[in-house]
Amino acid sequence: MEQDKRPRYKGICPECGREMWICKSIFMEMGINQGAGRCLQCKTFLSIQFNEEKQEMELTKFEGGSSSESIGGDLQ
């Protein structure tokens, strides 16, 4: 399997401070600057937006989202 060579952008979890390196989503590549995911450490559900000026991902906690809630497509 060929190694993924897409650029990765730094993002910091607003809940626990973990540094993550994130690729742009397919939607972001198409111009829709919105993504979602979970922090790898605290599992907080996050909204992800790419900051073009800083070349970083801006992560914000979804309102009402907690680490114990399940979202569609979550594999456990």
C-alpha cells in the first residue's frame, strides 16, 4: 500500500490540548470548509475548519457534544 502523501495541518483540541495533524477532507478540497471528528485523546466531538492564513486546522467543541455520546458511523 502506498504511503499517504497529502499535507497534514496542525490542530489543537480545545478540550484537552492534544496536538493533532489532520488532512483536509474531500469536502474541504472541494471548497466546503467544514469537517468533524473526535479528539484522539479525550474523544470530544469537534468541528474542524481550515484556516488558510495560518495553514492550520481550527478545532472547536460541538455544542452539547460529549465524549460519551455516539455519532452515526462510529465504530466501537
